[in-house]
Amino acid sequence: MPAYHIYGENRPGRWLVTCDHASNRVPDWVGGGSLGIGPADMARHIALDVGAAGLARALGEALDSPVICSDFSRLVIDPNRGEDDPTLVMKLYDGTIIPTNRHADAAETERRLDRLYRPYHAAYARMAARHADTVILAVHSFTPCLKGRAPRPWHVGVLYSHLDDRLSRPLIARLMEQPDLCIGDNEPYAGHLPGDAIDRHALRHGRHNTLIEVRNDLIATPQHQAAWAERLSLILSAVLREI
């Protein structure tokens, strides 16, 4: 099985829509295809960004631009972390212990890097380089509430690095004009993690970029994903024309 899927590779748009946490697949060569946790946990946000892959594909169609989605669980290895990040292979996430990762050593991490992480990033780099003016749109989702934490009120969060907010700042301003939306400015997470996908493929190359996180209960169905893609694509296109 490939480490990634590309949709609409030949679409002419300058956007590259990405979904780092698109899948909860565990290859059969990792723990016999199991991380040692049950189906309910594998369906949670700890294993994938729920609804994000469908939203990313719909955004790609709306923006007439290609989409790249990972095809392995973030719990196997997280493609949105640098290779030296201590959270690259998670052993505990939101209250769930990941048994198969408990004794994953450097050799096992290297195997996952070679077979999954690096092929995904090589394809990502190739797609990002197809235009001189590529704009990277990273699509994620977040859970309405982490275990033991307060509910998260935002509908959409826009994450960005202090090193480049050219697209994200006007995007936030435009989204905040929507009276029915609660928008997070670098919420529910901080927007810059050295070595992450945006750092690697956008910041180091001077490419326009933004990362959108949609609360996953809002994009639970294909119909919801399509509706959000239509709404967001119009705003994204308008903002890009103005910067």
C-alpha cells in the first residue's frame, strides 16, 4: 500500500491542499496491522483528523487544485513532526496508551520513516514545486473536547507561523466577518513547530501558506465537508486575490 494518495494531480490551480492526518491505516508490518488499541480509539482524533480528508478532497475540487493525503495513522508515525521530534512516534495520546509503540526503538522508527514518512514528504515536495507560486493549504481537524479539558468553542482555527502570516492574517480577518462563526487565531494549537510540514515545505521556500483546523463534529459527513469546502474556498480565493 502506498504511503499517500494524490487527487487531481493535473489540476491547474496554484493551491496545494494537504492532509497530513488523513487516515487511521496501520500497515500490516507494524504490529501485524494493529497498534494494540481498540476500534473506538482508532476512530478518534488520536489516530486521524476525523473528517479532514473529505474536506481536503472537496477543497481541492473547489479550488481546482491537487490534494495530497497521507495513508497511515499519525500514531504509526506523525508526518507533521520533524524527524527528531520526540512526539514523532506517540506512546500516550489523550489518555490512551499505544501498546505497539511502547517499545518502538530507533531502528523501528527508522523503518517507519523510510517506508511511510519520507515517501509522503518526497511526494509533497514534488507537488509543492510544480509551480513557482504554489500556495500550501494544510487541512486538519480538532476534537470538540480533549479528555478532562474544557470544551473548545471554535468552529475553525487558523494556524500560522510568526515567520509568515501573509495569508493567514487576512484569512482570519475575513472569517471573523462571518457572524455565525467562532474563529480561533492560532487556536486550538500554536501555529509553528520547527520541522513540521508547513515549516519544511512552505516556510523554508517562502511559499504562501496557511493551516485550517475545523472542529471535527462540523465535518462528520460528506455533505458537511462539501458545504464547508464551498464556503471556505470562496473566502480563500478572495483573500489570495487581495494579498
